[in-house]
Amino acid sequence: MKTLLLCALLLCAPVFGRDYKFDSSMSEEVLRSYLSRSMTTMYLLSRGDTFDENLRMLKNCGVKFAGRSVYQWGREEGGESAIPKKLVGVKERATRVHEMDPELILQACIFEIVSKDVENLAIPAWVFTELGRPVEERHFRYEAMLYPNGRGHNQWGANASIPDVSQDETKLFFFFLGASYLDAGCEAIHFGQAEIMNGNDPKLEHWSSVLQSIRKYAAAHARRHFVVCDAHVPHGGLVRDGHLLLDFHSFPLRIAEIPARPRESDLRVGFSDGIYGRSKGGITPSGWTCEHLPFLVEFDNYGRSRKPGESGQGSCWVWGWDEITWFAQLPESARNDWLRYAANWLREHDSAGYLEMPGARCLAGSADGQRWYAVNTKSDACPKGYGQEETIRSIWAAEK
């Protein structure tokens, strides 16, 4: 039955060219065009020391969607990484990206974390005004964003917890983040593990409220009057009364080990909680309807098991590592081959899916001691580049 379903998906796959033009909404053709040229570019807009080299790489590869280009993981008002200070440099670099390619979408992230540092962050008056609330002179309140029953408290260490999206203070904070990233030049927002923040939101009314407020702000202030929203969706998507809350779905690749072949792995429909064949459909925020919303799969980073390098550590681990750390430790030729394999596998098994190419991502203490994966061709400007840049360019060039 599962095979027949996937065959039906492939036979019904729409045939599109590539178009990157949009304003106020986004057609399926344009969405798929962007997803087909997507790359994870962690900290692209906040790491000034590598920006020029990465700008060159983006142009060379033909990237149109730069994922995870800026975000804050806790420490909202902590030293040089504080949000207000960071956004100044982010806006300057986003301007340079768009001077190179006005069509390129930069993605920011709002993750499943808030820390006590947020209490040092003053709420700008415009946040209250935009939301139609009386202006208050105060800072954000950490405790007011948390689950009242204690769920997720200190999940990410002392005084760093999972926010509850049903709390008014969480909505206020998420709107501030989303609007600030839009003002800086971003046009997409990834909402992380959205489902662990909606324990008190069974009908998705609170997530709907958050997204509507950010979409309304985008309609008035974003570069092309639109924001492209996604999140990791282990249950296939967020759907409310037949309407999809997100513009596309995303999830880790969920790479399966091949125990008989050390360090080798592949992709499989039905393995673990992979999204293949499970992306929900409905009416999109742009108004078109689909049976299966297009989605991205990415090389995720989340740490390493207690036995890195060994198989059988659990379905989320690849030979004991997270996905990007496993990938980075393959020989260069194997990395290149695996990207070609994964791109082809998606085309053959789920026409709704696209591979988000690895561009820049942190590594979880790999065996060779490296802490950062960079796709760039090795050079004086990037002496530790992993060298998949030309492979990605060739994969995309070969696609119709």
C-alpha cells in the first residue's frame, strides 16, 4: 500500500519551470523553485569573519534560499551576541546579499528556547503599537513565557526553557523576533520544533495567532510583502480547519544506518519518524491547495550519542553521530556521492520533497576534532572547507 501511495505521488507530481518572482503571496511554482535551490547557511548574517567568502560561495552555487542565516539560541541580551547588537550587523550583511542577488531569500529562526537573559531585553514601543496594545515601559518576562505546569523548564540548561506558545508573553516575544528579522531583510522564518511549544494549544489557535501577526507585519514591511514560514513537523504538518499554517514543511533527513557496511547509510521511506510520504496537505497561506505540502529535509545537528562511531545508538543517530557530523566525517568523494544519491532518491520517492544542501553547520565533536562544517572549496579564504561546493553546483545544473 505504501509503495502504491508513493507511486501515485510521483505520477501526480506537478511539472514546473523555475520562477523566483513573488509579492504578497507565493505560488507553488515559486515555492518549489526556492526549495530546489536551498542551502543551510548557519550564522551567514552574524559571522562577519567569513561573510565575503560565503557570499562568493552562494553566488557560485546558485543558492536562492539561505536557511538558518541568523538566529538566537538563548542569551537574548547577553554580551556581544545580544539581539539588538546582532541585528545591526545582520541588516548590513543582508543588504550586501541582496545587492548580489535581489531574489535570494534569507531565513531567520525562532527556536524552542527562551532564557532568563530575556529579562534584560527592553520591549520596544513599536511592538505594542503594532499589536494594538497599550505601550508599556518594561522588559520581557521570562517566567511568563513558560509552561505553568513546569513542562520544559530548564530543558536547555539552567534558566533556559521551552516556551509555551499559548502564553501572551511568548506571543509578544515571538512577534518582536519575527518583525525584527523582517526589518533586517529576512523573508523567511523557521519556527524550530513548533510542536513542543503547543502543549496548551490543541486547536492551534495560538500558533495561528502568532503566525498571523507576523504575516500582517510582513505584508506592510517585508521586502516583498510576504514571509515564508516553516517548522519541523514530526506529525506531518500544522493544519487548522483545512488550512495549513506553514508555507512549507521541514524535517531532518532521518538517515538509516547500513550495519553490514561500516559508516554507510541511506534513506528509507517509513524509517523512524521521517517525513517522506507524510507531509500533510490543505489550503496554503497563499491560497492554493495541495495534497502534500512541499518540504525540505536537512542535515540536522543535535549532538552525539554516548558511543559515537558505533551503530545501533537509536534511530536519530547515524553511527552514533548527528546527521551533519556523520556526513562531515565521510571521505570527500563519499560526501559528494551521497549528495547526488540523496537528491536523486528524493526525486524518485517523494516529489514533494527537496534536499536542503549543507552549506554551514556546527559539528558535534567529530572524531577529527572539527567543530564546523563549511561546504566551501578549500582555499586561503576557507582553509578548512569540506569541498562540496562544485558538486552542489553540478547537481543543480543537471536538473531541468
